[in-house]
Amino acid sequence: MSPRFAHADEPAIDIHLIEEQDLEAAREALTPAARAWIDAQGFRAKLGQVVALPLPDGGVDAVLVGWGDHAARRRERFHLAGAPLPPGVYRLETDLPPDSAEEQALGWLLGQYVFDRYKKADRPERRLVAPASVDAARVEAIAAGVFFARDLVNTPANALGPAALEDAAREIAFRHGDRITVTTGDALIEAGLPLIHAVGRAGREAPRLIDIAWGPHDGPKVTIVGKGVCFDTGGLDLKPSSAMRLMKKDMGGAAAALGLAEIVMERRLPISLRVLIPAVENAIGPDAFRPGDILTSRKRLTVEVGNTDAEGRLILADALTLAAEEEPDLLIDFATLTGAARVALGPDLPALFTDDEALAADLLTAGVAARDPLWRLPLWDGYDADISSPVADLDNAPAGGMAGAITAALFLRRFAAGAKAWAHVDLYAWNPKAKPGRPAGGELQAARAVFAMLERRHG
């Protein structure tokens, strides 16, 4: 399904947003019959309350949607998407500031998403005419990127292994005229990408590095890396079944990278974009890498495998090294990397790590504006010694488990050196329960914030 607004000329039902403090004034503007009707329905303008004003023939004249107060609204986002409206075409009649109008319009589109690849789903059609202050094409492009990423995360691993993830990347590349190359299997060793090969070599499908290039060669060089672990058993350090249940989403970083690429390309941002996705399955088999193995990375740093379930940072290490060799103006990686980040921040807040103060400020500001929040955690140098090994340059999984999100970010920082600015986003890529504009299941996180930041910087 392609997320689209209704045409401005279509007949539409008016939506009026009513704040609690304005309820009496709104009542006075109604006919006596309409006042009696909303009173009988118990309408108090609480956030999310809905009452339809009927026409004599049984149709709907307009809809009043409770808008609560500022304190109620700040606890959530995309409030209009959560209003229980019947199927139909609607027009927002309440004037909102442009940023609020865009938020509600985007939320409306995002709320129409349904993953119905395997089970037919009821899809009541609720369409919105884009508010006049909203750039409809821009919002539709953002929603399309979100839908693309959600579909990838929601697809089970039996249908989305490294080869299918490559196919998804090729779909984007061909649609936008990109250049794409893929290095697969033993060719990874020849190409100097040994960690990607080591992690993925036991999988049913060969590991690979997907490399997309798009945009003007003379534009600001922006490189995005996305963790593409299509399923994570934990390897020989096997996860318990409860922890393995959602591991189809361990390629959520790759989904974020591709979703962001889709938006950037559709909006034709004047940047030179590169997308790198190491795609593997962390499987168990005769060729699986082992705890205690010492692996040599592309950067020639040796890594002792403290735990095979800390595989994401290994494949990202080679991809980040490759990216940094071009000295991009900006390097960002997305990864469903650590449970520690989820314990600290929960499912809604991806953790942001960067040493670049200007980049941090721009990303956090953009995240607030785009309603795609990030929360900065420190690259605390005091923990850097924790990723050392007595027999190798680095340990991929320090003992003790404390500050796990930070030590993982410090590990990645060793391989991002050379980029003019670097940020790491540790995200969850999943909505545990449905919220307005965010159905339960796979989610694109942080990419809208990064896109907003790139727009502000490069137009």
C-alpha cells in the first residue's frame, strides 16, 4: 500500500479539534440540537474523544475530536491518528501551526499501515486531505520510507534472509537509478571484509556486503551503515528462546538505512549518499565462529570473540572501516545493537552516541521537530579500557555486562576514525504495543530525525 492523501477536491467530512479549555465556546457555536447531542454523548473534549455531528439524512456533518490539554498531548504523538473515526474522507478544519499540522498529517498516514503479507487484514479506509500548510509530497515520501522499513522488519527470517535483503536494496537502487554492488561469500575475504565473512559463514545463505551509491559526486558525502543481521540465534553462545523470538528484527538497522535512503532519494537531497549494509545470519553450524576465536578486522585490529552473540558490532566494524576510508563528511550507523540501551531508554528512545557536539545538537533538535526522538548517551572514555583483551587488540563482549551500550559504541568508534563526523544509533526497531500512528510490530526509528537534520544542513 502506498501512503497517499486524499485529493483536495474530494468531498470530505470536516474535523474540528476541541481543546478542553475551549469546549464551552465550541458548544455555543453549535445549534441547540447539536449541543444536546454532544452532551448526550458525554463529549468533554478529552484527548481522543470523538463525536460525530449527524445530518438529518443520517450522514455525518462534521466530527469533533477532543484535543485535551498540553499536558495530555505531550505524553504522546500523532494524536489525530489515534482518534476512532469511521471510514471516510476527512479534512482538518482547525488551524494548527505548520509543524503541528505536519505531525498530525504524517501520523494519519503512518496509522494506515497494515502488514498483511500472510493474513488478510481489515483495512477501513480513512483518508485525509492534506492541510494547506503541509508539503504533501514530502510527507508522503517520508511515510513511504517508513512503510518500506516496517515491511522489512515485519517479514520473518524464512522470507527475509541476506539474499532477500539484497533484493530490497536493489529495488530501491533500480527505482532511483542508483549504483549498487554486492560482495558475497568468500569474495568478502578477498575484498578485505573478514569479520562480515566470519559472522555469516555458517548461515544457510552466504553473507554479503551491499553497497549503494547515489547522488552528485560533488555533493556533501554522507554514508549510512545499517546492521543487517537477518536472524540472530546468538551463535554458539545460544540465546534462550524468549530472547530469540523477535530476532527477525535484528536487521532493523539495515531497514532504517534503506528507509532513510528511500526518503533522501525521493526528495532528491543534494548529497552524495552511500549506504553500506553487511547482511548475514548469525547461525549455528560446523563453520560457525566460536567464543575465544581471534579475528582480524579490515582495519587490521585483532578482536577476541568474548561472545558470539555480540556479532553486530563485528560486521559493523568492517563496514565502518570501509566507509571511513573515504573520509565522508558524515558517517552514521543504525543498529539494533544492545539490550542495555533498551533497559536504559525503553523501546521508544534510540540511544545516540557521538563525539561531535554540533552533530549531536542538530540530531536532537531534528528529532524533536520530526517527532522521532533520540536520547544522547556518553562515549565515556573511562570505559574504553573495558573493551581491551589480554590476547588481542579488542574484546567484542567485555565481561560484567555493565554499560553495555556504551562499551559497544566505544568498540565501533575504533573503526569509524577517518570520518569527519560520526554518530551511532542503537535502536529497537519495534513497537511492542500499538500507539497512534505506530501499529504494533516493526518500526523505522531515528531515520526521520536524520532526514530532517540532512534537510536543514543541505536543503
